[in-house]
Amino acid sequence: MAARAAGGGGRSGGGARQSAAGARPAGGGELSLATLGKELTAGTLRRIYLLEGEELLLRREVLAAIENAALGSDPSTRAFGRQVFPGAEARVEDILAAAAGMPMFGERRLVIVDGVDRLRKNDREALVPALGTVPDTTVLVLIADKLDGRLTTTRDLRARAALIPVSELPAALVPKWIAARFQALGHTVAPAAVQQLFALAGPTLSALAGEIEKVSLYVGAKKAVTIEDVNRVVAGGLGSTLDELVSAVGERDLPRALRSLARVLEAGEEPLRVLGFLNYRISDLWRLAHGHRGWVRDEVRAAARRWSAPELARAITLLYAADRLLKGGEGGEGGMPLPRHRHGDALVLETLLVRILPAAPHSTAAAAQR
């Protein structure tokens, strides 16, 4: 959504054109990223926003969208209409005085408290009851990494402000975010390349943004980004090897899967990351087995014919057990057939493949064809 919200806020001063005296939605309750984007596109601004979460890139994008909607694009409005207070140093009387001030240009002021969770205890306790005094001419944005939900002040703050979680972008929105990021850099990107980048780099937006920049530099003036481009660049070029591993698992080819696993680990890939790729493929197969109708790669649809729903359910159980072992725990009842002491990570992954892909006609037939 962040891209959507930023796009909505980009309507040069949409929020600033709204009458400051007009009705504004009350704060309080969680505000989804999609709803925020729609409101900002319509020029609707809440009086108080609370951005809570540690995903810095998403936080910056949401804050930029709110700022664009509140202050517009005029440099003088933005320069004189925005005031930022670092939470660790701010005093409540200064924050409230800034919020009460009249806009010098335009119709609104934007006051940002960056780190409301780091305010002194007395200042935080004094700020929350005073939020009702924030005038309609001010948009107050409070930013926190993580608030203590056990505190009364936290509950009161979340009740008074429009809460926008910025811990991570929902997984369903990440592919659109990736495509929009490539588009901003002048590229189109194939759906398979988007999915592969998501799988290789993970859901963290800052990591994705860095990989997108690298892919863009790699392809240069070429407009279209392919899955081959992603595999050559992302995760130090390990993409093709990891892709070979998950492809072998999907096709239930145990010998090829074990060879690919050995190459991946020799190249220095983290075992938990390898497990994440295996989980990604098995989860796609499981969804197909249960009637999922969304887009998936053609090779996944072809591989799905080799698996039954009970086999996939068992595979997911074994993946969970392997995850526990890699993190230092036990395999769990019915899990990996390993003793309870910590084994080498490679042995855990090899045993997982053997248990998921028993020597069966699938593997024998595939080997014979080669």
C-alpha cells in the first residue's frame, strides 16, 4: 500500500485543499494501509496518526504520503508547515505549543514526534490527555517502534489516534509493491520474477528495495526484468541454485534435491533461509491441492500433480519440525527422526529431504528420463 498511499498523497496538496474547518474523521482504532491510501487520495486527513512498527522503509513511505496530503507540493508550505520533535529529547509543552500554532502558509501544520515511545514518562503521561486539544488545522503524527501494551497510556493513545501498523507490509501487497518499485525505476517486471525476488529476498522492504536497485543496475537500459535477471543478481547469484533445489523438491526427485542442497550449502547459504525456500514451495503446492485459484508459476502447477494432500500435510509437519531443530529445539512428536541433541544443520536438511521425498516411483522415473 505504501506505494498507493504515496501515490494518493501525491495529488499536489489534496489534503491542503480540503477546508480546514471541514469535518474530519475521528481518531481511534486501527487504520489499514488500503483505507489510509483511499482517504489520502480523497484529501481526507485524520487529526492524529500513530505509526507503530519497526519497518523503516514502510514507515517513511506512509509518513511521506501523509505529508504530501497535508502540505502539498509547494516548497514554502512544506518548509514552514512541518516541525519534527525527536522523542528522546522532546518536552510535552513544546509539542503541544507546536500543535496549537496556526499554519503560516497553506491550511495545515504537520507536527511529527519521532519516537513517542521514547518520551520521558511524565511527558508521555501528560501528552495523551492533551491530544483532544489538537486543532483541526494540525495533523499530529506520532511514531513508535513498539509501545508497551500493558500501560494505560498506550491503550489511551491507541484509542485516541488512528493506529497504522508499520511493522511489515502484508504479504499479499508485497508483489504489487515490488512491481511499483521497478516501475519507478523505468522497468516492467514479469510476475514470475516478482515472486522469485520475494522468495529470495524475503518480506523486509528495505532488503527488497536494495535487491531491486541491484537488479535495476544490472539490467541497465533494458526495460523488461526477467526471472533470469533476478536469479543472477539476488542473494549473491544463488537464485538459480536455490531454484534448482525447490524445483527438485516439487518434482519429488530426491537424488537431484540432495545434490542441489549440497551445492547451496557449499556456497554459504544459511540453512534457515534454505528451509524458508522449501516451505515456500511446499506451501504453494498445498494451496493448489486445496483449490487455490491465484497465480502460481507453471512449474508449480505441473509439480502439484505429483503430490497428494496428505503427503503435503505431512511435508508441512516435517518442515515445522526441521525449523525447531535448526533453531536449537527438538523435532517434536512425529517430527524429524533425529536424537534430541543438536545435529549439524546440513544433516537436518538432508534428513528432511529424505523424509519428504522417499525413494518412490516419482524419483525413479525422473532419474530414468535423464
